[in-house]
Amino acid sequence: MSSVIINGKEIGQEIRTGVATRVQALKDKGITPGLAVILVGENPASKTYVANKQKSCEQIGMYSELVKLPEEISEQALLEKIRELNERASIHGILVQLPLPKHINEDKVIQTISPEKDVDGFSPISVGKMMLGQDTYLPCTPYGVMKMLEHAGIDVAGKHAVIVGRSHIVGKPMGQLLLQKDATVTYTHSKTPDLPFFTKQADILIAAVGRANFITSEHIKEGAVVIDVGINRNQDNRLCGDVDFDDVQGIASHITPVPGGVGPMTITMLLENTVQAAEKELERQEN
């Protein structure tokens, strides 16, 4: 029996259709949701990601502004640009494309973004509110994964979710969101001994380790749901995930592909967060 493919492209498109309707409703009331994306330097992958985000904004009628800055820009000048965008009424969300040049402190940059415009959900305030289950902007990739599970009809309550990876962007917040939906969560990482011992217990396995085809059939129990967050290049320079898709196919009950799985959902949830920010601004104006 083959695994059910959770198609992030299709789910994302369905969500974007709803978001586009909300964008039009805001425009009818005089507010166009606006996202500013700051790109420092000429990193090819970052340029591609930023172009995709801009295109997605335009497709649903949002305003998108690219702020291109030179690699050698000073940290202070970058922080001043962020503060300027914090004050701009037409900008509802601010995203700084990572990674940044080594001379710039990423933490300081993220903390400078106004919490009301932190649509990436990376600031300490956003993370703290997420941990407490309070209203905030959720990190886009984990948020997208939760939406995928929901659309696939997978109830996480009471399930054992095992996460491979502990990054601030994916692994750690992923576990918190699953915990809030009553899953039992185990974190694993590069220092975990006998990794398959843990992963084979997973009803839901989230692979976010950043190593091509790292998760194989030896890591998966029959019928597990496998979510592949990884985006890597294999030895043939083709896009692949952290999961050996062909090896796991048929063992997992559900699985996400790469490309076409989690990736499109990350951008979709960025749009969702930005529109939420604009809706909150409208609410403040009306009150």
C-alpha cells in the first residue's frame, strides 16, 4: 500500500484563496496589506526565496516592498532601516531574509522588528507568547505544518510526535505547537544516541535536521505520519528533503514530498500572518 501524499502546494493554494478574499475586504475599507522584505547581500538562495515571496504577495493583491541592501552595510544602518519600516503605516509585516552577513548580529536585528510587524514570528516576544499559548504570529514553517496535518484530517491529540532537529526556526516551535494540540512530544537531535529507537516510536515524525535523505525506513514505524521539512541538494544536485522518500514510501501512512510539501506552506503562512497584521490595524482604527 502506498503512502498518502500530503500536497502542500494544493493545501497552500486553498488557504491563499481565502487569504485573497480577506485582502480584498481590507482594500474595500482602505487598507492594502503591506509586506517589506529586507535582503542584505547577493546570496543566490536568498534572492530566490525573496522573489517567491514577492510573487506570492502580488498574486493575492498584497503590497510587497523589497529593500535591497549591500553586503557591507553596517549593523547600525540596517537597524535604522528596520526602525523606519516600523513607523511606516503602509507596512504591516517586516521580514529580514536570513542568513545575514557575519558582521551583523541576527538576534539584534530580529529584536528590532516591532512585535506588531513580526510576521516571521521570530522575536522573543512572539516566541514567549507562543509558548504561553497567547495570540501572536506563529513561525511560518511550523504553522504551515500544523495546517497540513489539519487539512489531511490527522488529529494530533494523544499522538506521540518525535521531532528530529532543534532549531529556533522549526524544531523548537514545532514541538510547542504540537504540545498545545495535546500531542506527546519528544525532541531528538545530532547528539541523540540510537536515533531510530526514538523515531520508531513516532506516530508523527517531523524531520528538520538539514541532511539529505537522512531519515530512512529504519527510522519509521508502520503507519507513521512523516513530515519532511528539509530542503537539500542530493549528489545529483536535485532538490530533496531530509527523508529518503522512496525508501519510506509505503511504510508511512502519510508523507510530504520535497519539493511541493512544506515549502509552499511556509510562504502561505507568511501571507496569512501579514493579512492578520493588517486586520489588527483595521481593528485598532475602528476602535
